[in-house]
Amino acid sequence: MNKRQARLFAVGSTVIATVAFLGLTLDSHRQFSRLTNADKNTPQVMRGKDVWHANNCINCHTLFGEGAYYAPDLTKITKLRGSAYLTAYLKDPSKFYDETRHRRLMPKQDISDTDIAALIAFLDWVSNVDNQGWPPRPILVTGAAFAATDAPAAAAPPAASGDNPIALGERVFRSAVPACTACHSTAPGVNLAGPSLAGLVGRASALLASGGYQGKATDVEGYIRESITSPSAHIVPGAMYSANGQSFMPDTFGKSLSQEQITQLVAYLSSLK
């Protein structure tokens, strides 16, 4: 290739790259309103964005992977934690995490109830933005510290009939939306937003025999099923897994999961002796 050919190649490549860049940029702007649900950008959402900035949340947290990496990425936080949990958490974070046990301390910001509701509305708007899987590995709270972990797994394909119901139940445990693993660990002593499920059967048996049980179940499997479909039927006194008589556990699994999936999930959880 002589100098003239090299010059033409460089100019041509630059022109093609520029046209491609401009085309992709225009196409991105064309889709922004749809991808970001611009029609859902209400005054409350805008107020929540102002609360986010006024309290310097980005100094510790990230959205869409942008911000500080001192604390969890909150891009999908409302998909992993309900509004009841987030409201109670923002009112007094020290009831959930403390510096001694978790080596992190979420400051109490003294945000008003109105601003808390607005901030949650903003985070919910963020969670519904089509971010096309970014960030690929959001930072979540795990155990005694913050660590990178995979996002909740996508729904698993249906398995062939005759498969082990416990194995099928574990698949539901990891693939439900939101995934049970977002709030529960199966490791002893590792309490996340919800209690560890290690030894669940023994604790459930003791509860049913204690006289302090408030629900309608008569056996362990019934209790586990009730906890999945009607999590507020029994509230554990003194534990920070509920507020104002409402469990932080989502009450949507009774509708989002089929009866077969619930039965499989009960089978798996019943194996956690």
C-alpha cells in the first residue's frame, strides 16, 4: 500500500466510523423515551431524584454502575426489596446493619416520610428503566459485608416430568422474581434482608408447638406454604423483618408462581433441616 492508498484508507475508515457513531447516537436518542419510561417520570419521581442528590447517596451507592462502590448498587433495589422494607430501612438503618457486625454504617439521614416515599418512587422508576443488563454484576448485600454477586438468575426452563421435586424447588428458589436468594441465605447464621433458611424445619416445628404462632397452618409444610403466599400471616416479634404488622417479604408469590412451583418450592424448603 503506497502513501496515497494509506491516506485514502485512513480517511475512508474515519468517515465510516463517524457515520456509524452518529447513526448509533441518533438511534439511541430515538429510543430513550421508551427505554427510560419517560411517561412515568412524575413530579414525585423528580422530587425523589432531588432527594437522592441532596443526601449525596451517590457518594456511596451506584445507579447503572455509576457512582461510588462503597455500598450496594441500587439500580434494581425495588425489585429486590419492597417499599415497606425500604421505608423502614431509610427511617433507621441502624436496625438493619451496624458498623460492628457488618463493617459498614449507613448514616441516618433524617429524611421526612414524604421524601422517603419520593426517593423510593425515584428508585422504582430507575429499576424499570431498560438498562439492557447493565451493570452485569450489581453489588448486593451478602452476609457480613458488601460483595459483588451475580444478578438473580433468569427463569429456568421447565424440566421434564418426574424430576426430583426438591431439585425443581431449588430451581424456583433461585429463579423466582424476585429471586429468594436476594433476601435469604441457606447458610447458618447468614441473615440478609430476611433470616437464614438453614434449619428452617426445626424452627418451624418449634414455632408451631410454642403457642405463639399467629397463622392458620397446622404442620411445617403448611407453614412454609403460608410464609410464601401470605407472609404477614405470622409476624416474628422483635425481628426487623416487618414493620407495622406487615412483613417485608413480597406478597406476590401466590400469583407470580404457579401452584406446581409453590409445591416444588415447599419441597425444597422442607429439606432444609
